[in-house]
Amino acid sequence: MKKLTIIFLSFSFILGQDMIPRKYKMRYSNFDSSAYRGLKTNIIGDIVPQTDTLLWLGTGSGLAVLRDTLSIYTLTSTKEIGDGQTSTSTPEGAVSALAVNGNSLFAAFAKSGDNITIGNGLIYSSNSTGNSTSWTYFDQLTDTDADSLSPFAKRFFRALPITVKEANVTYDASINGNDIYITSWAGGLRRYNIITKIWQRIPLPHDSDLALNTCNESSYISTSSGSILKDFYLNPRDPNDGGNHNHKAFSVISYSDTVWVGTANGINRGLIGAYGCIDWTHYTSAADGLTGGFVVDLAVQRYKGYTIIWAATVLAETGESNGVSYSIDGGDTWNTTLLGERAYNITASDSIVLVASKTGLWKTVIDDPADIAKPWAKYKSAKQVLEVGSTGTYRIDEILSDEVVAVSYDKRPFYSSDATIWISSWDGLARAMNTFGGNWQIYRPNYDPKKAYAYPNPFSPYEHNQLQGSGYVHINLNVKVSFVVKMDVFNFAMEKVSTQEFDRRSTSTGSFKWNGKDDSGRIVDNGVYFIRLEYDEKVEWIKLIVVK
């Protein structure tokens, strides 16, 4: 998955409210005692189920795991780990890629540099399902200046060495048997063999090439250094610098003898041959009708004898558009849907396809895979409604974000007799209590239930929690008695700018929040504001900084 680390790292880490039903029985009480109990941030970019009960989360503050519906742990991170070493700790930073296969798990990390994202290491475990996992750590993969001739499938190809970790971020990974494929943008497509413990760079077609055959002997010339791929140079620089956008690899899926790779110039289907050689076919927006050349996610759907490849395709050049592209015939032809939607992540299971996008979560049900007409429906934003005993009131939480960053369709019976939908956002993790999304369970970091506060703070109504055209700041309160909570907002001169009431007897009220606007609908000026809250026969004051 997914794919958003450049944005991911620009957000501040937000603490929020964790309102979770208590009806679920704890199963793992002796998990690694060094792990942090709970989430450390509301920013979650990846969701990956594993075995019967585990759910791995790639967050803006490290790798987390949900071991049942209650027990979330954020794994301990450290700087004190070297290449090839094993550790129970993970690298520091945000998780930029996650992949599982059986009991195995791979994760990649990234951090912010000076106006650029930096790859910050990779980890792998052949058994990540126990109470404590030992990880094999790899430094972010780089080359030396001498690595201009890359070994591949017992032969060689010429390549520009990638010697830095800047813009060399692993955005996606796929585990296929004994091989782990990763895409690292400027670092390109690489492969790790679990048995030989060797990393290899993998060549991809030039921008102008429709194919690249690396399995044919005729594709090579014999030299004193060995057989070298003819008329080929791997170079992820921009074309005006002599490079190729198709060598900037972003997304990958692999299975059996096939690997699919999304790049900054389309989609590549690879058929794996002897010794790991790959014959590629290159599909582009211009030649094959993809909505856009920038392919940020790939997914495979198997249904009624069809293998359908789905791609989140983003406009890269004039004349392209955002949307979703898909093929039902192995890439021979491509169709498009959800035109105009900025898709982030796609998941498919049986007849169900779910797309996480900038405007929300989309769903289609495919009865006939050969029918190219795809009717889509969009879920309402996630809202959790819990009735408070027999008081006639509700405790309500909301995901205050239109954007759904990642989605997972979870058919494991531990969570539901029906399928469960997981979504992540810049404002927390949520699980649909049914497949229709009528009610959700929302997961947030730990908080002090006795303390009233606003988050994020400072708050930008143009950047934070964008929902239906407005930005919101959360107001955390532990209301016990009052039916109605009254909120007044004052500027630094103690002039009232906004008044609002929340009726806890109505589910339409939503969570406690403020959109940064005065009573006339104008976004307030930058500055310090004071929020006065009246409830439970007391008054609470919160100081909030607004920065537009």
C-alpha cells in the first residue's frame, strides 16, 4: 500500500479520543512489554491484516499492531541498529510501506529531511505473529559510485548508481514466495531473496519502450565483464536530464510468475523466468488509455475465473486525469472508471472493490467482470455513535476528514460474522460495524478522559481535518450529565466570535468540534482564542491558537 509518505510526513502528530466499546474480550495480555500501549498518532497510512486476528498499521509515528479489537501497540523504535542486524525494535519515523504473506511481514520507514522525504530503513520477519517479533534490519538501499554495472538474473545491466537516501523512499512492497519486491521511487524496483539474502536492482523499460525482454539471450551482448543488457541504461532522473519516469517505481504486486509495477510513467507487467529474469510489457496513458501516468497503487481481484488488475492512476501530464484504471485481460486492454477522483488505495475481494480517495470511500459490486460499466457508491464519513446507558444521550465521535487514505476488506470471522471494512485517514482508524458503514468503531491515541483540550493545537482551518468544505478542531470533553453542552469562542480581546450548542440526545449533533468560523461564517483571523465550555454544572476554558 500506499503511498502517501510525502504528504504523510508534513502533518503534525495529533492526539485524540479513544471511545471503544468494552464488550470484547482481551486475548493477548503478555505482548512485548517494551511496546507502547496504544497509538501515538491519528495519522495512519497503511492497513494490513495478518493471520486470524492481527491488523498491522503503518502510522506517522511508527509501526503499530491491533491484536484484537482493543489491544493496540506501537512498537518500540530505535536509532541503534545496523544493517543486517536483528532487533525487536523498529527504525524511527513514519511507515511508508507494509506487506504480509502468511506469517511474514515487511515494513519500510521514512523521515522528513530538508524539504524532501528520506528513506529510513527496512525490516523483515519470517514470523511476525508472536508476542515479540525479531526483525532483520536493512539500511535504506543505496549504491556506490562503482555500482554502474548491476547484476541481475546471472547477467548484468548498466545503471545510474543511486547513492543517497533522499527521494529514495520505499513506498510499496510485495512478498512472493522467497522474494520481496520493493518500489523506492528514485531507488527503483528491487528484489530481496530470503534464501540467498541478496538484494538486486531490476531493470524496467525505458519511457519510449513498449517492452523489455531480459530472459532472451539475444537481448545481451557478451563482454569481458559478462553478458550485459543491450541498449539499456537504468536512470530514474527526469527525461530532460536523460532519465526515464518509468524507472521511478512507486507500487507493486506480485504472485506466482507475475509481477506488476506502477511507476511515474504507467504500468509494467512482468513475467518471471529462469534465475529471476523478467520479460516486461509497458502500458502508458498515451498508448493504452490509463487515466494518468502516475500509478500510486495496484490491486488484484480474482472473481468468476477472471484476474482483474486495478490501478490508482493520477494525472502526470496535460490531457491526463485522475481516476482508476483496470484490465480484465492481463493488460491487453485497459478501461477507466471514477474519472476525476484522486484515488490513493484500492482493495478487492470476491465481487467487492473498495477505493480510498481524496473525497471518501467508494464501493462497487461486480456481478459480471466482463461488464465495463462500474456503478459506484460513496460511503458517508465515519461516525461512531454509542448510547450512554439508559440516559437518552449518545457519545459520538467522527473522522473529521473527507480523505480516506487506505482501506482493507477483512473477512476474518474474529471481527464479524459479516465482512469488516477498515479505513485509515489523517484523523484516525475506523472499523465499520457492518459492510454498509451505518456505524463505526473509531480508534485513536490514548488520552486523559478527565482533561478538556482541543486538538490539533495550533489549528489551521485550511489544513486540518478537512470535511465537506470546512476544517475542524476536535474538542475533547468527558461529559457525564448534561444533555446540552454550550460552547462560546472568544478572541484575544475577549470578544465573542462564535456560539454553538451540542445536544447529546441527538445523533445528528456529531462530535464536539469547531470549524474556525465566526457566527457570520467567516474564518477567524490568526491569533489566540479562548473556548468556553459549559456542561455538568461547571465551566471549562481551553486556549487555542489559530494559524491559517
